[in-house]
Amino acid sequence: MMAEQYESISNLPTEMRAWQVTTPGPIDGDHSPLEFVKKPVPTPQRGETLVRVLACGICHTDLHVTEGDLPVHQEHVTPGHEIVGEVVANGPETNRFKIGERIGIPWLRWTCGVCRYCRSGRENLCPNSKYTGWDHDGGYAEYVTVPEGFAYRIPAQFDSVTAAPLLCAGIIGYRAFERANIPAGGRLGLYGFGGSAHITAQIAIDQGIEVHVFTRGEDAQQFGLQLGATSANGAYDASPVKLDSSIMFAPVGDMVPNELADLEKGGTLALAGIHLSDITALNYQDNIFHEKNLTSVESNTRRDGEEFLTLADRLNIKPETTPYAFEKADEALRFVKKGDIKGACVLKLA
């Protein structure tokens, strides 16, 4: 392994092409916050694997990092955390994956393993956690490293472009689905219908759950109906029926009171995003009473990821993807910001 490791590293280029966030700001402004640059190919450290990126999904969180909705954790960071790639080298004491194996790199990059949350199976709440494309350079690049314990094997049936959105949109949607406490045969509302919601809708429909879509984009509404949703409505429209559970993917706090009002007694609303604008004008009697539940989703555990990828393989969950050339990452992010997405956007690297 050591000979294979060092032989692989010595055969690699020393520089790579990558996108980086210069000064966070509007992606559709006069000056793009993203810059296409040359960076050194990273060297895998102890316990890390070096991956040649094949595809990287465009997640709404990338937009939050690029535009400054999230605080800067690493200067000039390379975004991207829905990464599928080929193992090209292993660092010292690293042997989980073989050279040439295809693996997936998700949002959750590292947890400490010793805090009370990690020790109780809640590593997603680890106060020391690190994230791909925020605390460490991500997949808008030709090469990226990952701690071997935080990567996933990709089911063989999924090509790299199709698999990429599963690694965050899919996993986070799955955790939100679990936290929404949807009863068997119940009614589920999905607010915002981009990469994560359209994967979650497939999981729900395959399990006999009635899905109602709420989103601003007319194309996205039609896409929801094509996937089997019972109804597709505007983002602020009242639900045609009372809902047992809802998941909110749109980062718009003003939508929350309407979503709570649409819930049946004892219903649950799960907020799936890492960023949400302020929630205003909540009324206890109209929005919270009757034992309604409001919860949030913070990242995911590795167990969530393994469970979801197994389920996606078994149910043949297939994200709808729009491939973009690697050189057009800024254009893809601008499209994501418009919000009328049919599925997910994915950067495709040679």
C-alpha cells in the first residue's frame, strides 16, 4: 500500500483548476464573488484520501457560502460538498479505499468523536464539526481530500452525475423526512422544490405518502406533478388539504406561519436548511396550538448517509440532473438562485 500510495502521488500534477470565493457577495451582482484559479493539488494527510473529482452537485448551501449568508470559516474557500470522485492516493495509515475506487464526499467532513453528542450517536450536533466546502476546500476543483471515515461507497447503479445530489440533497432530505414524523399513508407538504425536495418526494411517494408541493417556480410545480405529487401550489398558497407533516427547504422565514397553519393537529414542520431568514408574526392560537411541532435539521450523521444510500439503491431513487461544465460553476449558482429548478444542477469534470 505504501508503494502504491507514493507512486500515485508522484504521478499527479502539482497544480489544479478550482473555483474559490474571493469576497462573499451576490452571485448575480456586478462583481462575481467566485474566481476561477489555479491551486496546488492537496496532499492527503494521515487518515485522508485524495480524490480526483468526477462530478460535484450544486447545493443551495454553496450559494449561502458564496453570498455570505453563512460566516466565512476559511478564506478563499472552494465550495462544493456533493462530490463523486476516484481515489488516486491515500495518506499515511489510510487504507479503507483502494486506488481507483469511486467514492462520495458529503457535507459533513469531520467530527471530534469524543464530545457528549458524538458519544451519544448525535455527531451532527458536534460543536467541533467541520464541513466540506465551508471549513475546508470542496469539490468545485479537480482534486479534493477527505478523511476516509467520512466518505461513502457509491452504489454501482448510479453514474457519477446522478449520484452527486444524493450526497447532500438526498441525505439531508432523508434526515428531514425522518424528523418530520410522517404517519403511514399520511399527507406531506414540501415547501421549495429543488434538489433536496424532489429526491424526498420520491422517497415519500414510493412509501404511499400523499405529497403536496409548494414552490414559486411554475416549471418546478409541473415537475412535482410529473413525479407524482397530488398537488402543486405557489409558495404562499394555502394547502388544499390539512397536512400531517411538512418539510421546508426554502430559506424564507416568512413562509413558516402559513406552513404551521396548514398542519393538522399534532402535525410536524421540519426546517431542513442551514440558513433561514427571520420568522416573524407567529400567532400561538393559529400557528402553534393543538400540539403542533416545529423542529430543525442540523447536518446529518454518517448513519443517516449509509441508510439513505441503501434506501436510494433499493428504491431506485434517481435525481433529475442538469449537468454544467466545470468552467460554468458561477452560471450554475445563478440558476440555482432563481429558484425554478427541475431537480439538481451538477458540475461535470473531465
